[in-house]
Amino acid sequence: MTEQKKTVSIHVPVLARVEGEGALDLRIDDGALTELRLRIFEPPRFFEKFLEGRHYSEIPDLVARICGICPVAYQVTAAQALEKLFGVELDPWAHAMRRVFYCGEWIQSHSLHIHLLAAPDFFDCNSAIELARIAPDEVRRGLRIQALGNALMDLFGARSVHPVGVRIGGFHAAPSLARIEAIREKLRAALPEAEALIRWTASIPVSQDDQAFLSVALQHPAAYAIERGDIAASDGLRIAAEAFDDHFTEHHEPHSTALYSRYHGQPYLVGPLARLNLNHARLPEQVKVLLAESGLALPSRNLFHSLVARAIEILLALHEALRLLDAYRIPDSPWVPVTPRAGVATGCTDAPRGLLWHRYEMDAAGCVVNARIVPPTSQNQGRIEEDLRLSLLNFGLDHPDDALRLHCEKVIRNYDPCISCATHFLRMNVERS
């Protein structure tokens, strides 16, 4: 008797609840996973090419347009890279307020992802609207926390979407004492809500999906790294931003318009769980208490723990913003003068989604000759594919196609990919034979 083979194709035209569009191709032959390709097919946006010829003063506002959710990360990374090349010594006030500004972005981005993008998956909901029907108080709380993050961004950026407050040398303006006091009151009021958020995310059942992976994030000797630090890896690597190309490489895959990053030839993880794995010892004591209460053992080998990792970083960011704003003063000037020079500028910060690296070649007039930006999602792309393969095998390939599709979407959304940033998700095709 001839064995009968069956081929099944599944088409999911749009992956909901992620930024951007892409596709996933699966092929299952005789119960074995023989092909898995995460295809990013958005057209390249040529942002790096747009920057060529632009004056250094324009760069922060231009790179903010790369991402509507993480504009601060792009602005601060670019500013720090150019300031280092130009020999600019920022006022301590500007250093502190850049960190507060960045905390606002972590708060809004993490809360958006937890409540609107990822959490519905863990409650068998198709959307945040469905989740709000069964967890209305939790969703309202999440929206309040997100709004507070936006308010922090607006405080220093003049608006929360594509802010315009950063300049090379500091900020264009300093907020008034009255505005600072008002935001401090809101930050204090949000602390119990952020603590409750940690308890809620820690209580959500997630798959016990143990995997070995390499974590990469910034590390700082005196603080939980956000906007400053060296690039570190869980295998002991510790390098400055200038040495990125000595250890990390980018390459094209035929099925993707995004570059893939490798560390010494292997995929790696960036983002909240990678940061927590490497930096949990630097958390403030108040946050360590909640971390211990959550039961999350670190370093974690379960990527689904990214949900509670984001909640922990929200509480961290609230405490950091409060600590720095409690010492707020009106500076003599919110910026220092800048004299451009020719050379190569490199900078690195940790965006909500992970490590963000910039490199600019500048001429003597302070104009960009060449630019290169490596965003978090392109760095995570290889790890997402590896995670999908291992997670699917753990989940079981004999599940119905709809169940496989939903599981794949949950895995991908867990990374909070910004596909539009990476192009330089999910239509899914499954073939079984």
C-alpha cells in the first residue's frame, strides 16, 4: 500500500498586534519541521541614506522618525555618539535628564506591549478589547501607566510622539519647577500600580519553555544600564560601542529585507529579559523585593518571562525618574556649545526592545558622510527563528494548524518586534507532507 502524504497550506495575511508586516513559512514533512523562515518583506526605508549630507543639528529629529514608539532611543543614541566625537562634556543635569527622558520611553513602550500586544495571548483573547472585558481594572491600570510614560517624554521632548526636545549638547529647554513637581506626584502615585503590575504578570501562566541562549545588553558599573554603559554578553564579553563590529556581524538572508545579526556566528537575545539576566544585581532594593516576590529566578532561560521582565523594568524606570527628579534644578543653560569635527562617531543605548547601535562618519563641517544603524529587532531576528523552531518542537507539531499558527504568533509577539525599524509580520504558510 502506498503511503498517503498530505500538504496543508495556511495563509495569515497580517500578524496582528506587532509594528510592521511580515510572514512566516513552515514546512512539516512526515511530522518533522524541515523549513522555518521568518520573512520580513517591508520595503527598505533608506533612513541611513536620508541622513547623508545632513548637518549634525538635524540628526536627532530625523532619527526620531524611524520609530513612533521608540523615538527617544534613536535620539539619545545619535546625540551621545556625536557628542563623544565632538568632545562635548554634558552638564550633569543633562546627563540625568536624558536618563529620565529615556525612562519615560521604557514606561510607555513596556506598558503598551504588556497590555495591548502580548497579554491577550495568555488569556486566549484576540485583542486588548477582549482582554478588557475580562480584566478591565488591569487594562485601565496599564493605560494609566502608559500615559505617564508619555507625559515624561512630553516633559523633555515637547511632545511624546517624535519629540523635538533633544539637541546635540543637551536639551533645547528645561521644564519649569512647577511641571517637575506635578510629574513627581504622578510618579509617586504610580508606584503601587507598578508593583501590582509585577504581581499580575508574575501570576499569568506561561509555557515552561527552557532554552539555551546568549543574552546581550549594556552594563554599567554603578547602575542598571539604560542610556549608558558597555556592551556585555552572558559569556563574559565586555566591550565599548566602538568595538561592536569586532564581535557582531550583519548579513542578508534571501527571504528578508531586514539584516540578520550574529555574535561570533550565533544568534543572540537583546531586550528586557537579556537586560534582566545580565543586570538584575543593579536593580534598586525596592525593585529587588518585588523581583523576589515574583518568583522569577535569574538568569532565566524561558523567553516568555519577558512579560514580567518588562513589568520589573517599568517599576525600575519609575524609581529612577523619581530619584533623579527629586534633585531637579533649573540649569544655567540646558545645553552646551558644540564645535563639530571630522571623524567616526559610535554610540549605543538600550531601547525598550534591546540594544541600539549607531555609527556616523562626519566631515569637518559637521555633516554626515555615512550612517549605519543596527536596531534591536534585526538583532533578535535570528533568535526569534531559533526560538520558533525550539518552541514548536516543545509545543508539538501534531497540533492542528490553527493552534500552531497561534503559538507562533505568541512567540513572535513576545519579542515585541518593530519590523518597520528592522527593514533596510504575520502571513504564515504551512506545508505538511
